[in-house]
Amino acid sequence: MLFRSSNGNTVLNLYPTSDITAHPVDTKELQNFSYFFPGNSNTTSVQNSTVLVTNSTNSLNLNTDFTIETWFYPTTNTGVLIERGLGAIGGNNASYIILWDGQNNQLNFAGSNANGNTYSIGSLTGPTGNIGKPIINSWNHVAVTYTGTTYRGFLNGTLGMNITNNANVPYAALGRGVTIGGMFDSGTTFATGIPSNTISGYISNMRIIRGNSIYNASFTVSNTQLLSKDRKS
């Protein structure tokens, strides 16, 4: 199972390592491995929460055309799929984030403004950032892309989010990477403290491509393994 950045590097750190278990995906759709996330956010014990954490790298700065995509198998409608380091430059919001809007049972995308003091692209809840409603206890494919002035979100190949916005998502604060399957919402040092909003279920084949929007209209999702290189379905 590989979580890849645009330069093809795998995730370097597991946090905490002891809580992550690799499980084979016994389906025709996904023919490699996924990571299991128990979804046990706990405010007192870091060992009861599981997220994947990357190192900080410029390839995670999505101030250009980009694609974020992954397969995931949720068992509950809660948690963060991916977040770029809480605390964009000058503020307290994530640079970009894909998460459940639990009230509306849907996935949303949001990006903060240049100061990181508000989400000005998409939304954490409600219709603006709505990508779609995933199927619980089933594999779902999610993609968010940006090209020109348009942000798009796709669920299982169907266009759900379509936002015109001239703003790029800002760089994250120094030293902050990406978290997968949860987030860190306290502390000034990235990946310290207790993870929160953890996913319950499986995540597989996540990739971030910087410089290319792979999907710009509804598409048929390919069942082949996602690669680090650009590939159109």
C-alpha cells in the first residue's frame, strides 16, 4: 500500500506506528493493500488514535493545478480524509482539507484564504464544498481537482462540487505536512498532541499530483492501481 506525493515518495512517518494495520482488499476494484483506521479519537491517549503523517515538502503546496484522489471504505460518516497542516501562514485553518460533514452525511472540501483565518474556498459543511454522499461499508473513489479558476470534487466519478474561485490554497505554516485519516487541532508543533476527527474504515491508493488537474468532468472510475505519475481514466 503506497500513499504517494507528486514526486512518487511514500509517506515517511506513521503516527502512531503501533496502531496501523495493513489489510488486504479482497475486491476486484482494488488489488493491493489498504490501511485500517479504527476511528478511536481519544483526548487522553495518543495510542488510541491513528493517523498517517507526511513530512513537510514543497510538493504539498497546491498553489497551482492539482489532483487529490483516493479510495476509501468508511464504516461511519465521520472524520478527516486528508488535511494539509493545520495553521496556514498567519492563521489557524488548514491549507486544504477533505472531511465528512456529519450533519449532512456528505464529503466536503475546503481551502483557507491567504492568511489562513477563514475557509474561503469550498466549505467544511453545507452545499458550497459538497463533493457527494459516500456509501457506508463500501469502497468509494474521491477526487478533488483544480485548474484555471475552478475547483471540482468527484465522488465515484460523478461531479459534485464545482466552484469558481480565483484564489489558490495557501502554503501551510512552516514544517506542517499532510495528515491522512485524521487531524491535529492543537499545539504549535505539527504532529504533536492528540489526533482528532479520525476516520473509521479503510483508505487506499491516495495520491497528490501537483501541476495537473486529471479530472475536469464526470468520468468512469478505473479499477486499476493509482500511480504516482499522471494518468487519465
